[in-house]
Amino acid sequence: MATGDQNDILARLKALIPPSWFGDNSTFRDAILSACAQALSWCYSLYLYAQLQTRIATATDGWLDMIAYDFFGDNYGRTAGQSDDVFRNAIKINLFRERGTRHSVQKILEDLTGNTPFIFEPQRPLDTGAYGAAVAVSRSANGSYVDTLGIVRYAAPNTARYDANPYSTSINGLMVEPASVNLMPQSSNVGASPWLFVAATSTSGFLAPDLTNSAAKINATATTGNHDVYQNITSTMSTGDTFTTSIYAKAGERGFLQIAWAAGATGLSGNFVNFDLINGIAMGNATSYSITALANGWFRCVASQIITGNATATKTVAFVLASSLSDSRLQSSTGTGTDGFYLWGAQVEMGAVATSLIPTVATTASRDADVPLNNMTTNSTFLGGYGLTGGYGSQLIPYQAFVTAYRSTGSGIPYVAGYSSTPSGYSIASRGEYASQSMLTGSVTDAQIYAAVASVKMEGTIVWVSIQSQPDPTKRRIGIDYTVGQSQIY
């Protein structure tokens, strides 16, 4: 007698009835209570069964299938003929499985197929022996960029530049800039000719964004009026061109810079932008403008304006000691002789956006365009392909991997004995069983391999899967072009 079976329930029911009612033996009583005990025993067994289904460790039957669907959706299910114990173990393994890494893809395919997959990442040097295409550029001039610390750096000719977002450790990407010309001489020596002053003075030798002592401090003189430093740009421009001015600025006693333009009837006169050099805010009536924070309190201030009038007239570009973010153009203020801000890296160029700083000295200076070069191996192409060191797909797609998965090892469907098969002969009985459920148990489908990779790959990553039969140990190395099987893209 076990707890909860019919005999146990019968004994419990009989113990509840006073003995004096029926005596020690009563066939009528026992028959009625046995019927009740049978029903209650079934209810108790149902209770025990339901209790088992509340935990993965003890769940059985279709409840395990429901648990798998709840956690994995259609990505993982019971294979044909798979027992509860094996299926439960697989659920637990996949529930706590590592995800989002190269190792996670390798591990799930090893668990599923018993074979280690071949994984190829075009941007992984250990796979390719070099970084992917387009990391080499042709550029005859030096090029500037901002590193992850917010410092302006310089790259030598024919050297790739990777611009960063200041105050972060992430690289924005490879810089591929068009050619440009800085029309403003003495870009970082504000005060030298041809710079001109209105009620302002200049002192040099201050720490600049590139960590040299080449920045200038501009102070307002002890007078009342407009205080600024400016240059006259004489380069010919066409009506409808966009004229972009940029400069690096840092707050001193004054925390507001105004970029203002003036020229006869060019459409520049009257346009300006004010920059808050403490809070990083810009406000004005120019076509477009922006302010970007760098290290050590420096900002790059950018303002663009479309030329609408006399395109051949001289353009005056002024950097004004403003008093507030709401100042009007060239507004009058009273200086003390020592109140000012710091300037460095002035630039005027044609185009709707400011490119990286092009340092100038006595005259204007230019920077030719960055031209990406194909630095991949011989016979590979810039766009990628099967000949690209073992990879396939597009080399231009970021965050991708190529996985060669191998089907699981199995005995397959056994031979059928007879006259023409092995073993054969009159002494070996023919086998009538062509394929049974036991022969197919544990087989892995292509769909299961695709689903397995999709369940652990990093979100936003493209994984190209090539499914093949058993791996050839002589070809498990970089540069071998495998025979391509079915493919799937996620």
C-alpha cells in the first residue's frame, strides 16, 4: 500500500467511520468506500501529476513541450521520439545558455550536432590575418581627427583616420572626407596678419585642443562698443554656394562667442550665430549651426550660410566677444581689457558641413580627398566574395559572421539484408524493417541548425550559415573554399 493509492484512501475513509456503526467487517460498507477510494485515488494522482508540472525539473509529457515553446518559441522543440529526460535536460541547457558571443554559436552547434562548426568573421584578424577591406586610404596631405579623449590629433599622408565621439570610448568610424580648402590663413595664430581687430587684443601661447601651446586669448579693450577679431575672405564664390565657418573656442571671463558675417549684397550681412561656451548651446539665424564639446573645456563651433547675392564681393568673417546667448549681431558691450575667451583652429570652406581642421599658416591650405584602397589579398574584391580568405557574402556589411555547420554523425538507416546487400547470403535472414522511429531518433534537420544559431547570435548581427556533411579535417584552415551547401540569412 502506497500513499494515495486506492487501499490507502480506503483505509483512511474507514478510519473516519465509528466502528460501532458497521462492526469489524461489512461488505456493504467496504464496497461503497472502495468506489469512493478509487475516485479519490485518481484525484490524488492527478494532484501529484499537476504538482510535477510546476517545475521544469519534474515536468513531463506535453507540459515540457509547452515550457519549451514559452521560452524558445519555434526555435527549439522536441525531436521525434525524444524522451522526457533528454528533452528536459536540453531545455535546461538552452535556458541558461551563453548568448551573443562567438563561443555561444560554437557551443550550441556542438551540442546539437556533435561537430565543431567553422566560424569566419571578416573583421576578426585571427580569422583573416588582417582587417577587412577599406582600412587603407590614399591622401597626400596630413589629416586631423578627434580621438576618444576629445583631443585633436593628426594622421600622416596615406594613413586612415578614425573619428571618435568625445567623452566616450567608441569610434564613430573610418573618416572618408572630400577634398576641401581652408580659406582662412593663420588658422591657429589668431592675432597674426591678416587678422584684424575691433576694440580687442590678442595674446598667444595657451593650451590648444591639440595639446600644443598655440591657442590665443582674445580680450575686449576697456571701451564700449563692438569687440571682435576678423578676416576678409577674398576667394570667389558662386551665388547659391554654402559658406561654412568653424572655430575651436573656450570660455574665459566671457563665455559667449558670436560668429558674424558681413559683405555688400552677398546675403551674408546680418547673419550670425551665438555660442554658449559653458553649456554647449547655439542660437542664431544662419542656415545651419552646431557646437561640439571636446576635452579641456573646448568646443568646436560651426555655422553655415548660403550666399544669395554678390558672390564675388569680399566676405568678412568676424568672431565677436558676445555678452549673452541672446545678443543681436555685433552688439555693443563694455570691456575691461582683460575679459575674453580663447580661440584656435579657424576655418572657412565651401560646403554645407565643416570638415576636419586644415591648419594654415601664411596662406590658404588644402586637403585632398580620402580615397579608400583595397588592401585585401590578390584576386579578392573590395565587395567581398568566396575568394575573400574563406568568406562569402558582402564585405561591406558590418557585424557579420560566416558559419559552416556540420550535420550530426549517425548510422543512418541500416541496410536491408538480402541477395544483393551486405551481409547477404542464404544464412542471413532478410530484414523487413526499412526505417523505424529508433533509427531516426536524434537526427538534426537544417531548420534546427538555423534556429539554433538564431537563438544565440547577437542581435543586429548577420550570420550566414552553410550546412554540410561531415567536416574534412584536411580543410579546417583559413583560405579553403568549401563546397557550399544550403545557406540561410538571419
